[in-house]
Amino acid sequence: MPRPSPATAEPDPALAATAEAAESAPAAPGGAAAVDRALALLAAFRTGDGVLSLAQLAQRTGLYKSTALRLLASLVHARLLQRLPEGGYTLGAEVARLNAVYAASFSLQAQVLPVLQALVARSRESVAFHVRRGDQRLCLFRVDSPQLLRDHTRAGDLLPLDRGAGGRVLMAFAGAPGAVHERIRRDGVAVLTGDRVPELTGISAPVWDASGALVGALTMTLPEQRMQPDFVPAVQDAARQLTATLGGLWPWR
């Protein structure tokens, strides 16, 4: 028996119920439900996503396709999204501009980037600076390795907080329990392989400010086979230098 075409196929009751719930969800206090739904479409993009179809966006947000399509038109008009000729959607140029404004708004940029650049020049490996954002971590700044084989995280990417050396450092100095975090607090550095991506090694150390608050995690990432023993003290030295620049005290010798 031939399969029904999309026009005649029976609707999925579960998806319909999800869409109804999303459509009827109340707005944020004092806000507008339509804006909340449009922002949900932007938030549907995840690390590694290139192009998302209307169907994917509707599924991830729980919106009806007709509603999503109207909101997407507004997001495209604002250049927050770009609609491709074949019909898919990607993040737009305005998102990149806002990311640049966000990064530049931090006084950290002038202090952090030279330290990252110097460590990349010394090691020829990628180095980033991560800060905590709720239950995730944000790659706030990043300098790529000049070598072709490297991970492809970019500034602005949101990454898991509970996987990867940078996330582990942020969790450890927020008091997270467990042997891994206790070791990081003791040593002042995280060295992990395959914790987030198979065969990827991360080395990360905390950075402190003059008030004693944790500012972020300075993190080197590299293919496991390129790991060298002197990379660990190099990352710690860079984190110590940045801590001193910010007026903080490095607790480890």
C-alpha cells in the first residue's frame, strides 16, 4: 500500500498537543508571548547546527509550522536569521554583530586576548576563555591553533558545563562535589581527555579577579596525540599571569 503524502497523512496527536501547549504558553511577566516565541526560535539553534528546516524549528520549539513561519519572517527581516534559497534557516549577520558587541562590552577583552595569543604562539594549540552562563559555559574569547587538525569551537558557542576541562574548572570552583572536582581544586588545573569529545584533550585553569571571585577558565584544547607535558604548566602560567593582571591572587605555587 502506498504511503500517504504529507498533505493527507494523519497528524501526530503528541506533536499536536505539544504545539497547542507552546502556542498557549503564557508570556514572561510584563512581556509579549509573540516575542517569547520568536526568541525560542533563535534559541533552538545549537552548537554544530548549520541549517535548520522549518520542520526542525517547529519541532524543537513546539510551535505550529504556520506560527513559526510568521515569526521566522520577522527574524529574517531583522537579520537575526537568514533564509536560504532551498528553504532552510541559518543564524544571521545581526547575531554576529551582537556577539561582537557583547564580547567588546567586557573590559576583560583587552586583558584576555593578549594572554591567549601569547599561549597559542608558544604552544601552537587553540586556547579559549570560558565563563559560566547558567547551566552552560560560554566561549567568550578564542584564538585558534594554526594547525589544520583542531577542534572548531568558536567564540560565542555555548558548551556543556559538566563536560570538558573548562566546564569542570568552573564547576569545581563553584563547589561541585566529586573526585574530579576535588582534584582540580587541589591542583589548580584540569587535564582531561575525551570528557567532551573523543580523543580531544583539554587543559584548563581558573582565573581570579581582585575581589577573589572566579572570572573564568583559561582552556587549551588539542588532539590527544599532540599532548606535551609542558603544556600543563604553560596553561597554569597563563592563568596566573591573567589573574595578576586582573589584580587577583593565584592560590597555587
